[in-house]
Amino acid sequence: MSNPITKNFVQENTILLNKYLKENLATDISNEQLRAAMQYSVLAGGKRLRPILLLAMVKTFGGPLNNDILRVAASLELLHTYSLIHDDLPAMDNDDLRRGMPTNHKKYGEALAILAGDGLLTLAFEWVATTGLDAAVTTRLTKSLAQAAGPSGMVAGQASDVLGENERLTFEQLKQLHRQKTGALITYTAQAANAIMNPSLENQQFLLQFAENFGLAFQIYDDLEDVLGSTQALGKAVHKDAGEHKNTYPGLRGTPQAILDLKQCVQACQQALVNLQKNRVSTELLQGFLTYFQVDEEEK
């Protein structure tokens, strides 16, 4: 994050979020071994991109980042971490490394890893349901999160990914897969901010456009990193997707075109922010998140 406003915001709120996760996970899990497995993956680090982005959107519309908002953001990290634990399982992506550490099932065994994921998924909804926010806001948050995470969102995308192995998807099919698998939870950040802050309907739509394009950009960038990155830098195995015949943007479009696709998504994010600025919304904080998408084109 080269923008100092965004960089400082991310650093400060990552500390707050990690503190919240550490303190509250310790008290909300009764079984000691299950607690250890759940904490292992949640507290292993990571960018915390989704909850931090949610907080930044609330801040953009002038909201207070109080304990209730932090709980909503933290619940999203719980749900995201559950998805990573399950994605890493042998029946799914069969990964050995996550965030530079052994994956949950490598550390605790498959059975406890599955239960740790189950625990994080359900605890996420408990946290959403137990804030001090208005009941109507809580209902809206719960519904949006369930839709983003469930069989018309992330789970549907993961199913398409698994079933699409060894089949060559079209560009439109690949985009739809990732709108669900990766994009749905990122789009939820805007849905949550809209539910909490209730800006004008036009500004709600602009924020959704930003999030939707950010989510697609995030997946294209992740695919490019698998081709161009290193295990040491990313904290997980690289060059796996091609070997496992997965559908990726570089595989389908070629690396140079995938980089152009990424740039188009970022431009769409920027246009959404321009539209918000026209409505007198300060967008400098969100603009800084777009510096995440930097690709060394000399390596392509």
C-alpha cells in the first residue's frame, strides 16, 4: 500500500483486528483441541484483506470503527479462514502450505481440520448475530453473508472449480466461477458497509461496482502470482494450478492478456471511485487498496 493514508489505516486496523480475534476466539470455543486447531489457522497471519476492506468502506462513508463494526469485520475473517482450511484438504486442493506454515490438516489431521472449519463457519454467524447493531441491519448482514458464502456464492464457485478440472472453461464461465468462489466474499464487504452506513442508493451501487471488480482483479492477480511468484514470497506452493489442470486466467488467456484483464478490472474500480467522488465522497482511502495489484511485467 503506497498511499500513506491507506498504509497507516491497514497497519492500525490489522493490529486491532488481530487483537480482537485472539481475545475472542480464546473464550468462544469450549474444546481445547478444537480451539487450538481453529486458532492455528486464524492467527497464522495473512493480509486480512476482506475485513480491512470492509472497515475502510465504513470509514469512507464516515462511520465509527467501534467494537460492533470490528466484530462484523472479524466474523468475515473467520468465514474466510474456514474456506481456506477446507480448500486445502486432500479432497479439494490438497495443499501442504498456507501462509508459510503447514496447512491445518497437516498439523491436526483431516478430521479435526474439517471440524475447525465447521466451527469457524458457524462462529462467524454467531458473531454477526451478537453485535449491538440494529436488528434490521443484523438481518441484512446475516442474509448477505449467507448468500455470499453459500450454494449460490463461494460454495457454488468451489463446486464449479472442482467439477471443472480437466475441462476447458470459456472466459465467461471462468469469470462466473470466480465471481462466486473469490468475488462473493469481497462483494460482501460492500454489502456489509451499505447495510451498516445506508448511503444513497446510487452510492451503494458505486461501492458494489468497486467491490465486484476488486474481487475479479484479486483472483486474476492470484492466478498471475501462481505463475510469476515464489513459494517463499507467497507462503504457499506455486505453479500448482497448471499441473493440476485447473482453469486459470493465464492458462486460458495467456499471461500478457491476463495482465491486461487485471488492468481493466482495476480501471473499473477506479471509475467507481470517480463516481463516488462526484457525489462528494472522499475515496483516497479506497484508492490506496488498488496498489495491491502490481505485477512485474518483465517476468511474464
